[in-house]
Amino acid sequence: MNIDLDNIKIHVLISAPLIRDAEFDAYFYTLPSNKLLLLANILSDIKHLTAVSGPGWKVDWNTLSTLSLSRLNRNVTWLSMVRMVNAKRVDFLLAPFESSDDLSLMVEGLIFTSILGIRIGLKGNRHFAISRHRPNSKKIHDGLNKDIGILRENGTRQKAYQQSGF
């Protein structure tokens, strides 16, 4: 789906990025039994493998598309993606860092292991959108941008994200 940014900007003010391109890391999760994949230690080690995501997961999809994988499978729901890895139809999926002691991901009683040492910065910025049609929208936009700058500059933004498991 292509988004007409010019049309959006007629109705919405876009904040400075709260998260910049590639600042949000995703990890590669696979089955604990996938020993070959778990031995990978650099990104090029996974290029011959298969992954699953969905175009609805736009950031993940765009990021995985840049990797020149052997195959990138489309799926619609998170549970379907998890089940594809579990059924060994694909080698891995992307997920945010899990704060469990062993970095494992548990979904529906299934356990997935992070490929330690390999992560990827997701493509795209994250912004707030403020309706231009609301009272004080410009003032809110300007104040938000100022505060985002302050939080970034003094390290509070990064510290808060780290403490929340981001």
C-alpha cells in the first residue's frame, strides 16, 4: 500500500522521530533444535535461509526484504508466523528482544531461541501524528518536538526504552 504523504500532511502534523531509522532492533528467533542456525554469528550466515513475515508488518517486511534471503514467506497473523517456524516450514521470524533470562520467546507454549549476536535495526522512523484540525495542534506539535529533543539529548528517552525492555 502506497501512502500519499502530501495528502496526509494536509491533515496531520508529524513530530520529530521518537525512534530513528534502525534504532529499534529486532532479533532472529528460531527453534532450539535448529542447531545450524543457532551457530550463525554474522548477518551473512542467514542469507541462505527462509523467514516469515507479512506485508501488514510493514517495517519487518521491508527490513527482511533487504536481506536477500533464500525465501521470504508471506503470512497475515503473528500466530501463523510462529506456527510456520514451529512446523519447520521456515527457519526464523523477527521479534523484539525478549527480557527473559535466556532471551527465549514463548508463544502458545512454544519456545523459540534468539540467534545470539545477530540482530537487525528495523527500517523506518517512528513519529507522533497530531491532527491539524484540533485546537492548539501547532503548539502541541512544537512542544512535542522540543520535548523529544530534550529527552534524546539528556539520555532519558534511551534509558526509559532500555528499562522497559525495548
